[in-house]
Amino acid sequence: DLPGLGSVRVAATTTADGTVVVQGLPTGDLDETLTRLLWWEALLTVLGAAAAGLVGGVLVRRQLRPLREVAATAHEVTTLPLDSGEVGRTVRVPEKLTDPGNEVGQVGEALNRLLTHVEQALDARHESEQQVRQFLADASHELRTPLSTIRGYAELGRRTGTDQLTKVESEAARMSTLVDDMLLLARLDSGRPLEREPVDLSLLLAESVSDARVVDGGHTWRLELPDEPIEVPGDALRLHQAVTNLLRNASRHTPPGTVVTARLRLPDADHAVVEVHDDGPGIGPDLLPVVFERFTRGDSSRTRESGGAGLGTSLVAAIAEAHGGTVAVTSEPGSTTFGITLPRT
């Protein structure tokens, strides 16, 4: 620094004759310009960093917005009364957030699948509880009738001194049968496995029809069997009960003189079908869709004087399902056919 001149850059050179030449160049303006440039650079760096942070924050928030919506859906689920088993509204991640092409979409899709499974499980639980409540109500009603009859005949016998034990015994037997049927349904509902052994359906059907002829001589009983015996794996006792229920159903709900045909056929190599056909008045169109439901009893043209509790066909369906089979019914005036399809392996 030189007084009055500020910063000066000095350079000395020696000429060929030995003369020393000293040159000086003030650097004040240059230093000031460099200082301003440094300040501007620092300011621009700070502003650039701030702008980058701001833009980055906006972009991050925009990228996280779908994830926040997924989280909001999950949080909304936690407020639903899932413990009651009755969810009044369906909560789902919006479809636009379930794109499997990105991670957020994959999370949203997985959450929707989870919610669907939960909803299905809750619906099944609610339906099962409704069925149990209905079953208990129906069972209580059905048990009340024979109990009232037994009590009435017992009181009558006490007052008159007459022998009413036959009626009491009949109603007690009816109640016992009803309880046995309900216990069997409960066992089948629980999924407990049945006995598995080769069952000759031809022999089983022949014996069942023979028993029906003895019990009910007012109907015409026919039997149609293939030339070769047909066997299926299953519980012989329960299959016999299912066939007997179908034959008894035809006997109870058709007038005397009705022709009832029991047949066994092979629709394909893997299945056997047991059918019970009658030429009675048929099943009403209002009853046909619920004929396999519990405590469903015929009305109208199919007489109600049968004394049944309405568990016969539901037992048939439960036994068939326990064997991996299915049941079906077709009916019109003059022709009704119940069928049990069973796997042969």
C-alpha cells in the first residue's frame, strides 16, 4: 500500500545497459471488483441453495402426497368398529393410487386387498352369526311343539286316568329325532371328518328303496340301477341317511299313488349321481330356491301333514357337501327330481 494510492502492484525489470526500470499499477479497482464478485457469488449461492431446498421440498411433498393419502386411508380404517363385525361403509385406497408400476401404488393395492379380505371375513362372520341365531330360534320353536304335546298328554292322563303313554312316547321319539338331526348338522358344520370307506351305492340304493316299500305301501316305488355296481368313498351310514331322507321326503309330500323312482347313474368317469324322482304335484316356485335351507317345510300342493321338522333336505345337502359333493333339485307340476352328485375318488 502506498499513501494516497492504495494498493499498487509493482514490477521491476533490468534493461540491457543495466538500468533498473520500476513500474507500478494500482489494484484498488480490481480488488473492489473482485470483492463485489465474491459477495455476489456468495449471495447467489445462498439464494440457489434456498431455492433448491424450496423446490426440493415441494417435489418431495408432491411425491409423498399419494403415500399420505394411503396413510390416511389406513388411519380411517382404525376408526371403524371392526370388533362389532358390522362395517357400514367400505374404505378403500383410491384407484389412482394403486398403480403397480411404483412403490406407493403397490402399497395401496396391497392395502386394498387386505381390506377386501377383512371385509369378506367380517361378512362371513356376520352371516354365520345370523345363521346361528336363526337356527337357535327355529330349533327352539320346533322343540317347543313336541314338549307341549308331551306335557298336555301327561296332564290329560293324570286327570282322566286314561292311558296316553303312546302319544307321549310318539312325541318323545319325534323330539329325539329332531335333536339327533340338529346334532348331526352341528357336527357337519364344524367340519369334523366323516368315515371314509368304499360304499356300494347300488346296494345302498336298493336297500333304501326296499325299506321305503315296507314303510309306505301307498306309493309305487321303482329302482333303476346300472349293470355294474358303483362305489364311492364315504360314510355308508350318512349316505344311507341322505338317500332315506330323499325317499321319505317324496313319500311325505306327495299323495298316495305317486310313482317314486330312485336311480343311479354315471354322468362321467369321476362322478356318480343318485336321483329321486316323483310325478307328484311339484314344489312351488317360492319354495324351490330355499328347499335345502334348514327348517324349510313344504306347503300348498305338497302336504303339511308330514310331521317333519324341515331338516331332511338340509341334512342331505350337508352330508353331500361333507363328501365333497353337491345337491340339486328341479321341479314342475308332475315332475320333481332331487339329485346328489358324489365324487368317485
